[in-house]
Amino acid sequence: MNPRPVSPPRVLVLVVLAGCQGKSEPDPPRPPPPVIEARAGSGGTTLAHIVAGHPCRAEVDGDEMLIGTVPLIAQVGNTRWTGDDSAGDGTTLRKDGAAIVRIRDAQEAAIEVFDPHGAALLRLSADGAIANGSGEILRRAEATRTAIKVGEAVITGTTDIALGGLITSPELIPEVRALAACHRLFWHEQRGSPAGSAGRK
């Protein structure tokens, strides 16, 4: 009695077809995260270097921070910084639980900074005015074709005039500027606008 013939080619074809089904196209390359930089003059000392993302990386006046955006949080040595939005009137930045300042995006292109008791400290407007709590204009941020200028500082990587003023404001400590900048970049991202695009037509 002769055994039934087997057809190996059919088996091979099935194996080859099964192998092809598992292949997929590689993901397209992701664009690099936005980088915002402030320098003291063209090509001068770096005042701030911020890389948007999750986490957000910020270096302001030599202080480096890795900042989580949801929730807003950072650890600097033994110090824990957090951002609390629960009050519904801006974001309170806390250092080891103690309120330091409250940041409010008053309008889409303005930023206001208050002390823990609600007194205004700084207002950065869409038109470039940077004023103290009394409304006195301290300096102005000016948009050029390629950058934002605040005094001798040159800010690149953003068209958000208020943000440019914020990261170069010596009235605020570096940690506050870093946290507020990363929070604002995340705010832009949530609204679907390019990083730091508010405040300039």
C-alpha cells in the first residue's frame, strides 16, 4: 500500500504568507520638541533654556529642573515644588507645601503673578509691557522677525511675548520662572496651539 503524497510547496506558501502579515510600516519620525532659549545679547550667556515635553526640561540662571506637567511637579535636591490648580483662579506654585506665588494666564496672551496673599507682583502683557504690581512699566518685550528682545536679552524658539518676558524677569526666582514657563507651554499644547505661539500676530 502506497502512502498518500504530501505537497510541501503548499505548506511553504502558507508559512511565507503568514510571515508577511506580521510586518508593519515604521512610525514616521516625530518632530523634535520645541526649544526656547534666552541669551544675554546675541550669542551671549544663556539665561534660560527650556525644552517642552513630558517632562519639561528647564534651565534658568544656571538652575536645572526636570518638571512634570501633569501634575506640575519638580524635585530640586531636598525641595519639592508643586503646582496646584484647585483654586480655579490660576496656578499656585508651592515649595514644600508652602504657597510662593500664583500664576494666572489672565487672557490668552497675558500672564499675571501674585504673592500668596493675592497682591500683584508682575504683569506681562501681550503688547510686551512688563509691569510691577503697581502698574509701573519696568521694561518692554519687543518682537522682531526672528526673536523677542527684552532689554539686552534675546529670546528664540517662541513668538509668545509674555513668555519671553517671564523667563527673563529677575523679579521672580529661577524655580518660579522655570515652573511657570513649562506650565504655559503645556497650556498651549492642550489648546492645540504651537508651543509659545500666543501674543504675536
